Amino acid sequence: MNPKIIKIDLTSREFSIVSSRVSDQYIGGEPLAYALLNEYLTGTYKMQNYMSLNTGPLNGLFPFTSKSLIMHFSMGMSVNKYIGGGSLGSLMNFSNVISIEIFGESLVPLYLDITPRGVSFIDVLDSFNSREFGLTGRRSSVLFKKTIISDEYFSYGVPRTEISNNLVGLTFSAVGEVPIPDRDAYWEVVQLLNSRIKELGVKKSNSPSCLGCPVGCALSHSPESGNSPLLPRSLLSCVYAESIYRDIPTVFSCFSVLGLGYTHDFLESFSDMSGEMIKNTYNKIEELKIKNSITGLL
């Protein structure tokens, strides 16, 4: 099944759910987020706020792969990325949703209640309570305040550029589950990964844990920073598990037991290919800056 992308226009209050093959080339996470931004800048670019929420194909299915990434492209032509934990990325992946793209600006404060089947646009009134939305036990919330917070605990950090689209927050509820062709082989890989827990740069604890992670470390609530290789960033694995998910044979095993057709050769060339695409995206942004500057002088 091709992963789905939910596209939401805050200005018109319309949405569409489309199948995408972008993940065939860029897997998920940060490279996918840049690829979608690249498409946006190439095709339907308008001077408006753009945001995407992204997950990866291993998210919630294997230990230490439970993060999600929010990318924000502002009208000031800056790109900001925020990575946090919780359950959003896992629930999106369980629902075969690889990304949620959000365009435009609402005239009034707005909240989104999202499932893989549709989007409800909810005006934020004095009596508003985000806990009223979503499916019990299968929901994740994200609130956009001074700090971006998921599930009322996990932080994505403080936005470096104001997200001025009048979006107060959203809830995503999972529907469905990921088909696993060979469950015995899948559990063998899970056990192998769990046996490498000593490689993590954090200690096991009793703090709230990102969905699917057995560690519950004291840093689970903190936003992620750092610059890991592009392969782990495409999987949105925990930064403390970088040594595990930069290992191509390990990642290939994860893909294989899920029936995903990524080859060794593809994974070997993935970082170079994705790096070139990201560079191209920034070149397009610089071209737009120059174009807008010239237009402003005319």
C-alpha cells in the first residue's frame, strides 16, 4: 500500500487525501519533508505559511523509532525543523499516513481533528477543550503555543520563526494497523534490536516513553537536536539510537520483514541522493528570495 499524504488548506477549510510515491525515493522523516517542500516550491507555491508533520515507515513498529518531525516554511523564506516524541509519528504510521501538509492561514483560531479518513475544522471558542477530540486510546495531540507540545508532555521546542497561521493545535487518531507479512521474522528483528539497548546514549528509566519505545528515558520529553546521518533521520529514530539505525544491514532487515522493497544498493546511495535534493531545495528558496526582491522593487 502506498503511504497517504493528508493535504489541508486552512484558508479554504478543504482537505484531500492522496497516495504518494515520494516515499519510494525518500523513505520518510526529514528527507521526505524536504522532498514535499521541494514539490510545493516547484508546483503550487504561494506566499503563505507551509507546515508538514512527518513520520517514517518503522515508526512505532521497532524500538527507538518513535519520533515525528514538524517542518515549517515561513513567509519570510526560512525553513525550521522540530523533532519530538510521543505517539503522533507511530499513530500516523499505523494509519499508513506518512505526512500531513498544512497550507495557508485561518481567519480565526482553529483546531484540526484528523483521522486517515477526514479532517474536521473546529473554531476555538472560550469553552474549547482539546481533550474532547479524537478516539480514546488511539489519539495524539499537538498544541502550537510558545513551545510545541505533543500529548501534553513531549516537547518539539520553541518555534524559531512564528507559525502565524492561526492553527492552535490538532489531534490525530489512528485507524487501522500495519500489515506484517512474516510475524515470526518480525519479532526476531525486534528482539535483536532490543538486545542492543546498551548502545543507547541514555539509561532506561520510568519516565513517560515515546510510543513503542521500551526505554522511557528521562530525556524523552525533550526536543531533539544534533545532526545525525540522513538514513536515521529518514526513519525518525531516536538520536540516541543513531549507531543502530545508521547500520544499513540492520535497517535492511527491518524493511524486509515489513515487506518494503528497499534494496541494499538503494540504502547505500540514499544519503548522497537525499543530500543533493535538500541542497536543491535551499537553492530554490534562494531563487524565490531574489525573485520576490525584484518584484518588490518594480
